[in-house]
Amino acid sequence: MPLFLVIYHQFEVIALKRCFSLLLACMMLGLTSCAARSETACQKFKYLFFGTFDTVITFTAYTHDQAEFETYAALVESEMNRYHQIFDQYHAYDGVQNLYAVNQSAGKEPTAAEPELIDLLGRIVNWHKRYDDVLNPAMGSVLRLWHDAREEGVSLPDDAMLKAASEHMDYQQVIIDSAANTVFFTDPEISLDLGAAAKGYAAQLVTETLRENGLDSFLLNAGGNVVCGGKPLDGRNFWTVGIEDLDGVNTREMIGAVNVSVVTSGDYQRYYTLDGQRYHHLIDPVTLYPAAYMHAVTVVCPDSALGDFLSTTAFLLPYEQSRALIEAIPGVEAMWTLMDNSIEMTEGFSQLVSLVK
């Protein structure tokens, strides 16, 4: 969910080849980051683009000059475009074995998939087992029914169709062959949906690429999946990140963060209303209806992919169970906005809030 109110800038999305990304990376190897120079020699620059993961991406960094920043910004945009294509479940792209291709063919035969897709699927297998078994990426058929109903906005999904779809969401029937880079569904009616982790995973990969190429002081906001790099080079020791209020406009809390991701899942952005009842996009795998335990949960985690996964998982659990899960994971903190609009925080999250008070 977005953490900031931002202005959307439309532009034509260009499908960039992997070789272009590699070329940019090679060009950047010769750059010297501001961390290695005097901090006073660095300036703050910001770039926004739209079209990847259906959201605004904001990239902020401290670099020596505009030209250096533009090189890094071009790398961020090209890589986010590439990951968008890999994890797109609705469209095919020439030369890309993406999630759409897997969902179309893996029920018939082992289907080749991009290495990043294989890697994320493998991570989710481990996370699904380790973190309460609640977030199920094989719920694609159920989530598609809710997606279509939300797009039309006039009715709820048919209960019989939801029940029928729920009979085909056993993630154990997704066979991942990491050596061959293939995916196979032993149940041909399974459909994958990686919306709970793909954007955070992409942001994490871009973060690692930036650091490999000499940039440390940056902030990447991928539509609310915020990754804070090393400290901003303006004298501060942390980035200030706003946690959006339930109205989607104001800020509920501010935290100080560095070298972590900040991810929010909530019921106040992607939803529609029928007869005064709000139906959002985060679906409980047990009831097959939108979860109703809380309004929002924000997770702070060193890894953006895991943070994305955990924010949705925590949202789908009752508060007490959600809190117990988060507090059992070292280095992870969270804030919950409960159904009565009250706020609960882990001790570590409260300390991050106190940094900006």
C-alpha cells in the first residue's frame, strides 16, 4: 500500500532488454559513490516514473552530480521494468518466461521460468512453511474472482465459484525445479498470484544492484514498498518515512529508518464498496473473503521481499497471533492499526518513532 500521496506522472512504458541493464551496470562500475567522497560534495536528486507494478516508483539519492544520478536512475527504471514483466500475471512479453507463461502452461508440462521467478517461488515455499502457513501464492484462482468483481464494482464473487476455486490452491502441488528453471503444477487448475511479495522482491534486487555499483545513500519507494539505503548525506543519521493514515492522505506516524525496508498492507487502498460494506483485496484463505482483523499493518524488515510477505501475512492473522509472529522474528518490527483505529507497536517500532519526535 502506498505510504505517501504522490503525483502520478504518465509515460510510455518501454520494454527494455536485459543487455541494456547490464550495459548500464558496467558503465556504473567506474563511478565513485558519494560515500567515498566528502559528504558536502553530494547533492540530493529525485526521479519519479510510472508503469511498473501499476504504481509510481520514486527514487531518491545523494550523488556527486546530476549526470551520476541519472545513470543510477536509468538503472533503477530499467530493472524495475524488467521485474514487472517477469512477475506480470496478466500479459506475455517476447523473450520473457514470466508468471503469465507459467500459469498458462505449467498445468500441462514443466514450464521454463526466469531465474528470478524461480528464486522467489523457492523463497515463498520456505516462508509459507515457516510463517504460519497463511499466505498462499496458489490462491490465484480465488484472487482472480475477487479482482474481477472489484474491477466491475457491482457485485460480490459467486460463493459457489469461490468454493470451487478454493479446491485448487494446494501449494504443495507446485513443483519447482531450480536446477532446470522449470515449474510444474500437478493440479492443472492451480494458478499462482505473487502480488504479496513480487514488488518487495523486485525492490530488494534493485537495492542490491545499486549497492553493487557503488551507491549507498538512497531511498526507493516502490508504491509503498520503501527501501531505505544508507543514511542520507545531509547530516542526518536516518531517512524519515511517513506511515499513511487510513484516509490515504494524511500521515499517521513518522519513523526514522536506515538500511531497512518499510512495507504496509491495509484495507484502505484497493477496495470497492457495496451496500456500505468495504471489500478490499487481501483475502483470507479460510473464509475466502477479505480479512477483517485490522485496518493496516506496517512491517520494518532488513529484507524488502520478506517484509512484503510478512506484512500481508500479519494482516491475515488475528492481532494476537500476528504480533506473536512478528515478535518471534529477529530484526523485524511492526505497527498495527486495529479495527477500532487504535495503534499497537512492537518496542522496536516505537523506538523508530521516537527518533523523529
